[in-house]
Amino acid sequence: AQSVTQPDIHITVSEGASLELRCNYSYGATPYLFWYVQSPGQGLQLLLKYFSGDTLVQGIKGFEAEFKRSQSSFNLRKPSVHWSDAAEYFCAVGQPSGGSNYKLTFGKGTLLTVNP
Amino acid sequence: DTGVSQNPRHKITKRGQNVTFRCDPISEHNRLYWYRQTLGQGPEFLTYFQNEAQLEKSRLLSDRFSAERPKGSFSTLEIQRTEQGDSAMYLCASSLGQRRRQYSGNTIYFGEGSWLTVV
């Protein structure tokens, strides 16, 4: 069965600093990988996704992530964090379920705090 | 552009009562998913539908839980005889399921969730 590990429960950065959120996955085949963001009391918004091809994926809000098969990792990065980026971030792996469809398994999340 | 809509957004109920949540997916999305999220945890898969057919149920979905999607449009998630352990946020999501494998895949869109508190 697939699983996702986000080693950092809580990260604090200063506004303008760079950010890297770690994600490691366990999956027997080529994974579909995702990063979602969740603001307090809200649903999940997709930041970016990887299905195949270029291992460096660009997303919304200036985020990017790099798939490294040898390390089973899909870390999320942003060069300069804004106060509005404060939220909880979830990494997820998609288990194919026919065609282009899949079922998501999430990590436990990393809470990002941004100091002014 | 309307996203995934969930009602009610918040529900407080007494232990032992039944509750029902409704999810309206994005129009024309034929796949619909239910997830549960407890405090400090990531969402956990409960079940999903392809049109009106319920194709998979998680072990988390005990006999007290039932989900339906009549006519392949909106879906309901009912919890009978609620317990305090059922307190969580219930998330609904939808996607345009496609039979053929594509390079970019299809995106799963989430609603804002329905909070359940069992007292």
C-alpha cells in the first residue's frame, strides 16, 4: 500500500525567506504526486501535480516541486515566502484506478507559519 | 464557475443521533470522493463513486456510514448513531474521470468540507 511521510509537522519562516517542505512517499510503481494547501477551516486547493515527464513541476502561487525517484521524494519549494502563504500543506500520492483516474493518499501535513 | 459545494458546513449533534451531509460536485464531473479529516491529520479516503456506482469503500467506512449518489449527480453521506469519534471534517471532492490514460491526468477538486461535532 502506498504511504506519504511529511517529516516536518511545523515550520516557521520569515517573510521573504525561501521555503522547502519535505515529502517522501512509498509506492511500488511510478507515482502520481501532488501538493495541496489548506487554510484554516477550509477545503484543499491543488498547488501542483506530477504525472510524468519533466521532474521539476511548476505550480500556482510561485510554488514548484521536484520529483526525485532515487530518493522517493517530492519536495515543495518557494524562493520567497509571503505572509499569505501561512497555511497547512499536504503532500499526496495518487493510486491509479483506471484511465487517468486515481485515489489520493495524504501525508499528515506540515503547518507553515510566516513571521513578519 | 461553481466549485464543489457541501452542506451543511457545520453540524453539532448529540451522540446517538443521525446526521446527513450533502455534496454537489462540479457540473459534469462523473467521479465523486468522500474523505474524512481529523484534527492534526491529513484527509483519509472513505469512498468514491463513478457516476451512480459506488466503486470502493474504505475500512474506515463502518456499517453506520452510508453514502449514495442517486442519478450520478449530488451525493449524501449519512452517519447513523453518531459517536464522539465521528467528530471530524468530511470532505467531498470531484473529478472528470476519463477512461483513457492521459499525460496530464485529471485534477481532483475539493469542497470546503462539513464539520461534524458530536457531543
